[in-house]
Amino acid sequence: MSPKEVENLFYPQKNLQRKEVPLPDFQYYYDRIHAPNSRVNISFCWLDYKEKNPDGYEKSQFYEYYQRFVQENYGGTKISMAVNRKPGEKIYIRRSSI
């Protein structure tokens, strides 16, 4: 064998362990999770994804890409909403975790 052929055996040009897997349709899963009266969560979405794509991403990688999708498209997972109320009508007490 030539030295170049031996080098290619030990150091292949292409990473053989990396598989080319297209990203799931996270918009579809986001819409399912946030649909009115939905009982779907991210774990169920991953099970649905793996059923359709057995060679697809595993759970931790799916969750990571989903979190990136939410961060990029919806500004993250910490979302707050203004509460319409009459001052003094109700009192909200935040429990301490001490």
C-alpha cells in the first residue's frame, strides 16, 4: 500500500461516526404542545419522532435542538404575562423555598 492509502485508513477524510440526520419539524411539535387543551409534552413528541424516524436523534439531542428552536423563535422558555386585575382585590403570595 502506498503511504497515502495507509494514512486514509487511519485518518479518513470524512467522519464515519457522524450520521447525517435532518432536523425534525420543531414548529409542528411546538404547535402540538401549545395547542389549546393539549396534553402533549416534549417527551411525547420525542416518542412520536422516534417512531417515525428510528435512526433519528436520541432524547437528549432532540431536547437540546428543541430548546434552541424555542430560544431562537420565541425568545426562550421563560415567558411572563401581565395579569389584568383590580388593585387590592387579590393578593398574590410567593412561597419561599427556604
